[in-house]
Amino acid sequence: MSTSERHYSFILNGKFLHGRNRSVDKPQEKNPKGEIHENLDYFSYDRNRKKLVLRQFHIEGFVNQYVCVDSGEDSKTFVFETEAIENIPAGWKARETYKLLDGGDWQETFELAAPGKEYEIYTQTRLTKAK
């Protein structure tokens, strides 16, 4: 079981969306020590490509650059796939999917693919907007 806290705000005259994430995984059988994960997100719009871009900076030293490959017909689902990942062996890929749910909640699915392999779900989180 884990808990996550996110904060998002527009910065630099509204040109970028900045996010701060902190997730705490409680100790469990597969991870007896538990884990604390933090990352910073920066969303931007690349006018030349007409695409949303997401850059993530992780406490473990990973830097992921994603591009939005699908925004869904209903504009409630956004799929980002990595263009580059720093500080990981070559060939790895990651995918982030954000799905807006009823009531302002949303679901985030993070998937990883080892070199030559298909994506596998690593985490799936339902986030509830603070009132």
C-alpha cells in the first residue's frame, strides 16, 4: 500500500506546468523496508511538433523525456512515451498514461519495457483531487 501527494502549478507566465510528487510505499513482503519516491514533472507544449512534452526528474537520478503520442478521442486520456531516458541501460522504454475520471479524480499508469520486451505495468495509481 502506498500514498502519494502531488502538487501542480503553472510557472513562468503559464508556459509550463510544474508538478511535485512524493510517494511513500509502506513496508511489505516484497519490499520489507518500504520506499520513498520523489520526482519533479515539467509539462510543456512543443509548437514545432504540436505535441505535449513531459520531462521528469527522479530522486534515483533518472531523467525521462516523454512525448504525448495519444490524447484520446474524448480528451480525457493522455499517453506519453519516452523519447529519452538518462541514467538507465540503453533500450529501456517507459510509458505514462493519465486518465481523467469522474469528479476530478484521475488514474496514472506507469509502464516499463526492458530492451526487446513489451510494456508491463509497474505502478497504477488513483489520485483524488484535494478539496
